[in-house]
Amino acid sequence: MKVAIVKNAEEGSKLAAEIFIEQVKAKPATVLGLATGSTPVKMYKLLAEAYKAGEVSFKECKSFNLDEYLGLAPEHDQSYHYFMKTQLFDHIDIDQAQTNVPDGLATDIAASCQAYEDAITAAGGIDIQLLGIGSDGHIAFNEPGCSLACRTHSQVLTQQTIEDNARLFFGGKIEEVPTQAVTMGIGSIMDAKKVVLLAFGAGKQDAVVGLVEGPVTAMCPCSALQYHNDCIVICDEEAAGKLQQKEYYKYIFSQTGVSNI
């Protein structure tokens, strides 16, 4: 696992955008794994700016999103379909027919989840996967206690996740937040060739410690990434505040940069 500790979220978003841009330049038909939430918004803005400046094209890319709320239609303004269109897809040249988000309205959830896994396999697998991290250590919607080998599945959300996400629903109305979601599993995420995880703010300190320095345990789902052979954790000073080896990680990054740490 590679750990890049940056000054703030803006610096971290810039670094992540550079990694994704270089990936797409090297392989124009990159299969992107994408995330939602407030964490990647700045990075997506930077990708759109790079496209508009003629620095990169996404027209040959395919994408797969991590998750979607159960019960929300794609046009719902809190759905992850809607988020991706408004935050990224409408601002770059990706073929939106080649963008994929789990179906939150599927009548046969198990079949829909298997179809999503099959589509990823048919695309050749995810080349680079973007992740955020929950305050309890969840990645995608894989909550504490979730199997570390699971594939795309439906997931009942914890109260902590519901409370954390309530700020996005009509001014914090917790009763409006869906209680279940469809999510790529930990096993699905681990199959990605490269993983880039972003963690910003003091509220992510405990999760980052569990991710980087804690034991591998289903109670901290992100800890499974310790077994990934190409995972870059980009966190700001606040999120890195409780890391015991913080200065060592900073020293390694200063000597080698992202590509070789």
C-alpha cells in the first residue's frame, strides 16, 4: 500500500486527477471504476477542466460505478446516476452508453448484481478504481461485518452511514435517506488493477488508521486493501492525524513520489 499525505483536499484531488489523466493517456480505452459522494467532486471538476483544455479524452473509456441506492430512479436528484451525469459525464466526452451504474430499481436484485459483475468481466475488468472511505471504514457500501470476499450485492446500511449521508438529502432529513443500496463487493473492488483511495478531513482519522495500520478485519472493510498489490491512499494532514508512521510515509513520498512508493 502506498500512502501519500498531502496538505489539504484540494492538493489531494489534484494528485488523484493527475493519476487518472496519466492512466487514460497511457490507455485511452481505460475501464474506469468511479465513486460518488462529496470527496471526489473536486477531482471530477479537474478531469472536466483537463478535457476542455484538450489535455485528455475519455471517448474510448468505459466506466462502472461502485454503488446506487435501492429505490431511487436514475433521474432522482440524489441518485448516483444523477450525480455522475451532473458532476462528470455531462462535462467530458465519454460515451454515456458506456457508463454503468448499478440498477437501484431492479426487481430481481440477485440477477441484476450478477449481470453487473458479468459486464465488468466482459469489459476486461476495471483498470483503475476510485474510492472514498466512510467514517466507519466502509468502502463503496460494504458496511462493517461485510464479507471481504463478497461480490456485487444488496446491502442494508448502518445507522452511521445513514446519518453521515443525511446532509445530502433535502437539508439533512434523515428519514429521506434510503436504508439499502446495491454495491460492488470487496472482492469486486480487489479485482481492480489499480486502486486510488481518497480520505479528507479529521472525521476520517480512525478509518485511515484501520485502513493503513490496523489488522485486516471485516469490521473495518477498507483494511482488505492491505492485500491489494497496487493501492494508493491519498489523505490530507487531518485524515492522517492518527497514523503512527505518518512521518515515515511522508518521507517515502518525498523521496519517490506516487509512482514508486
